[in-house]
Amino acid sequence: MSQDSKKTTHFGFEEVDETEKQRMVRGVFDSVATKYDVMNDIMSMGMHRIWKSFTLGQTGLRKGQVALDVAGGTGDLTKGMARQVGAEGHVVLSDINQAMLEQGRNRLLDDGVVGNVTYAQANAEFLPFADNSFDCITIGFGLRNVTHKEKALESMYRVLRPGGQLMILEFSKPVAALSPFYDLYSFKVLPFMGKMVANDSESYRYLAESIRKHPDQETLLGMMNDAGFERTRYHNLTGGIVALHRGYKF
């Protein structure tokens, strides 16, 4: 293939060969895995716990049901869903990044979450599960790192059971009044904190840039509709800094 015919995609604000993005994203999360939870608390001033709690309150999961946490990282949503489905239910924590998956497994084991959770290293674009397997699928702060988001949405639709719900918790486009402060925080404060806490300013600069390249609320809603989801809607949280998108398979 000639250089001119290669497909490119964004890695933050940088344009890269799309075959390289997965490797580059892996490098980011390999670097930040051990400090991920600490940085989440610092970066969001604890707000990520409220966003995830709101998401868990919308799952509708019942005892005995089966859920999938895609790009589940250190397992906050998995832990909550494991509690919701109970001992007779089941939750799969999946992540493409081995370092993050190991952090999630260790953290959940330390928290006593055993028996109804299993772990899978998996690419969101090609989920290795049978059709119609899950009652609820969550992906929290992971979709923006996927190279082909439309493929991930189609893959999640395939493995969701009829009547099941997909929930996408992700950074989004804030209201105009917040934008100046948000930009200052994202591009000045966040990399500085990454340097101080995780000794890695570049990874946190990428995370800030990846948020700006992620589809806004209405665009993502349209992508979910295109993938086949119905009754799609979103909830803006903290002035649209984060949005929870929801859709069903019928």
C-alpha cells in the first residue's frame, strides 16, 4: 500500500496511521495504569464517582442478569453491577489493555468482589462473545480511545440481548459558559498534575486532546441510531462535561 493510500485517524490532535493508534493508546494506559484511580480522583475532584453512581442507577439490572463492562479498566462500574446482579448473576470486565485489566482484577479482589465476575482482554471493536449474551453493557470513558467507534457500537449491539441496554459514559461537549475554564484546566492544569502525580504529562495531554476529538452529544446519538439502537437519549452531567448516552436493542 502506498503512503498516500494509508488511512489515518487522530491520536489526540495528532494525525496518525490508523493501524498505529491502538499501539499508541496502549502505551498511554500502560504508563498510567498504576496511578489511574488516584488521578481520576484528582482530575475530576471526585466527580467521577458521582457520574458512575448516576450511571449505575440507570442500569435497570436485576438479580440473576448478565452484564458486560467494556473498557472497564479498574472496575468501578463492574463492582456496582456485580452488586446489582447478585451471586446468581454475572458480570464480565473487559479491557483491551492488559495492565489496566490487571489493575481492575486486583482491585476487585481486594474489595472482596469474587464469584460473579470474570475478566476478558478484548478489543471493543471485535467482542469475543456470542450474540445476544448480555442484559446490559456499559463503557465508561473508553469509547473515545477506540479507533473505529462505529465498529465498537455494532459489536456491542450484536452481543446485547433483545430488550437490553447500552450505556456510554464519556466526556463530551460542555455548555459554552464552561468552555474557557474547561480548556484552561484541560491543557494547562491536567498535564501539570499528570507530571506531578504520575510522572507523565504527555499521556494526560493526550487524554485532554482525545476528549476534544470525541463526537459531541448529538453526533454520538446519531452513531448509536446508525448501529441499530432504539429509544436513544443522553443525560448531560456537570454542564455537559460528561454525558451518559443510553440506547436499547429490540
